[in-house]
Amino acid sequence: MEEFVQTVKDLLETHQWQDLKGLLAPRNPNDLAHIFAEFIPSERAVLFRLLEKQEAVEVFENLPLEEQQELLGSFRQEQLREIVEHMSPDDRAYLLDEVPAKVAKRLLGLLTPEERAATALLLGYGENTAGRIMTPEYIDLKSFVTVGQALEKIRRVGLDKETIYYSYVTDEQRRLIGIVSIRQLVLADPQTQLADIMEQDIIFAHTHDDQEEVAHKMQKYDLLAIPVVDREDRLVGIVTHDDVMDIIQEEVTEDIYRLGAMEVPEQSYFKSKIFTVAGSRLLWVLPMIIIENFNGYIINQKTEILKVLVSLAAFVPLITSTGGNMGSQTSTVFVRGLALKEVSARNALSLLIREVGIGLLMGLLLAVFATGMVQWIAGNTWVTLIVGLSLILNATLTTLLGASLPLVFDRLGFDPAIASGPLISTMIDVLGIVIYFQLAGLVLTWTLAIPS
């Protein structure tokens, strides 16, 4: 790849346009879209003009939104119309939804009435819904036509459709009543009616379904495409596997940012302005600092205990790090379980009890492992007892907190990923300090008559 990029740069510098055009022509459009990132905007504009029309459209569809917007400003009117008009309706709707209103109006004005209507249809649905990401480019058939007639229609109109692997059978009111695959059509007798071979147990989505739910449904049933119906069960579009791949990548990216207690950026993180990034991250970090200051307050209130057993301070990091690690582990698996639908309202309580049992078991094992080292370091039985009991109680309660927070966030309609990462670690730090010093106060009050 590096060698190819360097060759392209050399040809650009020497203005060998014909050789450059021949070099780009056989490359896969997806590969070219990734390669374009290696060039500055002016170079990308030159390279784009050397592509054939259909190849240019496919490359444009695969470019990041920021690069698409940069290229739009370099297009001539006719080239702009050709690119936008030949984009798939779902990709075009996404672009128009993201560009400024004036630019979107200009682009819509370049479309044919049919393409404008198809785009307006998608833009009329809610953001992140099946209606917004679907394409109206599908093949629909009637149940009374024969296999031979169906294949003839597919040959006639298939080139303009998103996929021809599935064809969708509708009634006179456009309600979806069946599905046939190209495999079924090719293997069936040409005189057979579609009503005799179509699948009637249909997996479909509604236009208002969340795009993530649609992606999970396609993954669950191993579908290459899923039909989308409106509230009257009329077929209005399909969602294809390439759209689902984009959705999964988008959702995973959002979860990763939220696991790190960061705002999901509107554009690529590495292309965002420094002050924008710093501001969004501070919004998450500042509350953590406020919460962490409770640790200082608690420790300051327990100076009498520390005067008696100064060595207690040496094991504060052990308590907080152990609790933080276990809580983060638990919250991570529950966030992922909720995303994969392995955790639901039906089994949440039993899984929560199971996780607390795991936390208790781990706490006991950690206490057994750590107390010998604590006794060797501190040389004080009471300190060893306090650390051991704290590890058991801390592991149990932090596991409970790590499992329950994602469930609570999900129940309230928030992204459960917010409950993981720095947020859960900060809360567990405070919980660990409270447990540690409360236990220390109790033990020392009973044994040495020190005020708690």
C-alpha cells in the first residue's frame, strides 16, 4: 500500500495524468477511499477527477463525511450533479443530513424529481431509525407471476437495485406477503407461480425501529438484507448488510468513547479542534474530581485512626485499585451483555445475584492471598484483619455496584456504557475508602478504645 501511495504521489508531482488514470482504474473503490486519506484536499480533488463516473461515485460513498464535504466544494456543477444523483439513496440522505442547510438545498435542487422524492422519503424518518438508513432500491414482485416472468424483470431492472439476492412479494396494497431468493428462482420451474415457492415466515423491520435493533436482527437471522415496512405493513425499503456494518462500527465506536467517559465527537476525534476535544473531556473529568475529593474528606475525618495505626495508610491503594478493577470488569461484561441482548429484564436479577456471588468468592480468595503479605509488611495483626475484611466486603459490594449501574442506566433509557470506565472506577474508589476506614474504626473501637 505504501509503495502504491508513493507511486501516485510521484505521478502527481510530474503531472503524468494518463499514467495516473491507468494506475487508479483497476483499484477497488473501497481501497481508493482509504488511500485518499494519505493526500491533501487539493490532491484528492485531482485524483477524483481522474476516476470514471461509476468508480467516482463508489469512492465518494466510501469516504469519511469530512472528506466528502471537502470534495463537494471542488466539484463543477455538472460533476456535482452526477455524483450526488448516482449515490445510493441512503448514503445520499446521510450526506444531506450532515451538510449545512444551504448546501443540502443546493444538492437537492440538482436531483431528478424521482431521486429527490426518494431522498425526501428517507429524510422524513427519525434519525438512527430503519427508515433513515433503508434504501428504496429493491425488487418487488406479485405472487401471481411465474418464476420465468420474475427472472425477466430482475434482468431488466436489477442493475439499478441495491441487491437482487432477495425479491419481495407484495399484494395490490404493497403489503409484504413473501420473500423469494435468487437461488429459489434459478432452481424452480419457470412456469411455477411465486405464491408456491415464496417464504411467508418473514423477518422484517418497521421504519421507526432503532437502527441498532435492526442490525441485531439481521445478525441473529444471518440476513443479507431485511425488508422495512411502514405502520400499515407496506413495503417501503430494505436495509442491506453494508449498512449494518456501518451501524455496528458506529455503535461500537460510541460505546468505546463512553466506556472512556468521553463525549462522542461529531466528527473524527483526531480531526477535531484541540479546544473542542479538551472541553468535551473536561465535562466528564471534572465531576470525577469532585467525587474523588470525598476520599480526601473521609481520610481527613479519620486522622485519629491513622495516628494509632499509621500503616493503614499504606494499604489504601490496595483497597481502591482492587475494588476499581473488579467493578470495571463487572460493569464491562454487563454493558456488553446488554448490547448483545444476553442480559435482559427477564434474567437480570439472577445474573446480578450470580455476579455478587463471584465477587464474594474473589474477595475471599484475594483476602487469603493478600493477608500474608500485609502481615509481613505491617507486622500488625489488626491491620491484617482490617485489610482482609475490607477486601472481602469491597469485592462483594463493588461487584454489586458494577453490575447494577449498567442495568439502572439501561432502565432509565441512557446508554449503559456511561456506567463503565472512569465513572464506575471513581465511585468504587470512594466506596472502598468508606468501607476500609469504617471497618478500621469499628475494629479499633472494639479493641483499643479509639473514637470512631
